[in-house]
Amino acid sequence: MGGARIDLPLMIVHRVLKLDHLHLGLCEPGQPLDYPGIFTAQRRFTENLIAHLPQGVRSVLDVGCGVGHGTRMLRDAGYAVEGVNPDPYQRTVFTGHLPDVPFHPVTFEAFRASRLFDVVLFSESAQYVALEPFFPRCRAALDPAGARTVLVADWFLRPGVDKFYGAHPEAAFRDAAAREGFALEEEDDLTERALPMVRYLASFHRDHVIPAMDAAADIVRQEAPGWTRLIRFFAGRTLDRFARHVRVAMTEEFDPERFLRSVRYRLFRFRLAPYQSGALGTGLAPSSA
């Protein structure tokens, strides 16, 4: 998670598609994904994460908490939850939704906990955290008397793939966990259940985002040619970078075939120290005992 900059693809997805969650969701095998189905898939994704929290967990640090709807589900399930996110746009939306939930507008590398947590959760946010400090910073945020669990759902580089945006090589991520003393309790491959959303985003980007951008540019050029020349003079390079980002980078990011070739979508649950109950949660609120 580097720097306080707005993540443009996520802002576009949130503002245009009006999605509650900024992740790929969890689709049922073989079920076509339509617009209403996106909301169901995304809620199912967070429900699945909650179901993988160990029993007895009371507190969760939601790293890369997005606009807060997953955080809200954790809070509503009875967990004491706090969010970490440096994105200025997402911060504004989060604090508007959840003014009573503690929010830390910093990178995870810069985060210093004023309290300790049972679980550190990464919902498609592990890719934004540098690998070297990842597990040491998790260790520093975990309560020695708690579950000492790191739960990660994200995409990871396949063997032989050098780069896919911020994705970590899967083998290197596993090794980094082991070096810091985290044992892998559970893993699952969710690639096929995430892929329908990648395909949906690819078609939406191709059929709506790029044509809308082109139409807006054409209107400005026609209706305000003077302003167009002035803007080009002062901000031409910035506009060109933005246009390349939308046309090239976002097109590549939403390319389902490239996604499938490059990464696997994985769920990992790591544990730092023995945790006797060890059983999966039910997605229900933790007991008050």
C-alpha cells in the first residue's frame, strides 16, 4: 500500500457500477453473472471470509478496508473491527458509512496499532503491501493472547510469471509467512469463482467506460475549443497519462485470459501460535462469554 493516491480503477468501479464492495466476489460455479448477481457474489465473498475466522475471535483489523461494506458486515456479525486504508477517496466514503468505526488513513507498513487484534484480514489488499514487512507487521498487530491469525484472499502470481500489477509470487508469500513463524492452517483456490467478475468488468470497461471517456472528450473539444487548447497546454501530459491508464492499463487489468494465465486467486489462513479451538467459525457473532 504505497502513498495516499486515489486508486482510479476502484473509484470508477465504485462510482459507476455502484458496487458495495471493491473485490471480485465469489460466484457459484457455472452460474452466469449479471448486474444483480454481482451484489450477491460480493456479499457471498465476505460471508465466506467471516466463516473462515476461527471460533472465539473478537477483534479484526481490516487492512485495505475499501469503502467499508465488508467492515460493516464484520461489525454487524459482532466483531470489534478497525479499518486501515490510505486511499483518500475510499476514506471519505468509509467514514461517511461508518463514522463510529475506527479508521486509520495510512499504509499498513506505516500503521502502528494502539491496540492488538485477534485477526489481521486482507481482502484483495495483500497485493498493496510490500512482501518483506508483510508478516512482521502482521505479527506486531496481533494479540499474543488471541487467535494470532492472518486471513488473506487475493490473487498470487503463478510460477514463471514475473508481474501482474502488485500480486506477490505465491511461493514467495508462503515462504515469507514461514520465515516469520506463521503456519498455514487452511488454503483454497477460488480462481474459477472469481473469474466471472473479471469477465464482467472487462466487458463493462470495453462497452461503457472507454466510449464514455471518448464521448466526453469529443463534447469538450466541440463545445469549448478554447478551453480544450488551454487545458492541453497546462495539463496535457497528465491527461495523456490518464487516457493511457484507462485504455491500456485498465484494459489489461480486466483481461480475463491474462488474469487466468498470470495468477491464481487464493484464500490463505495463517496462524502464528497454537490456537486450541482451531475450528472454523460459522459467520455468527462471537460469544459474549
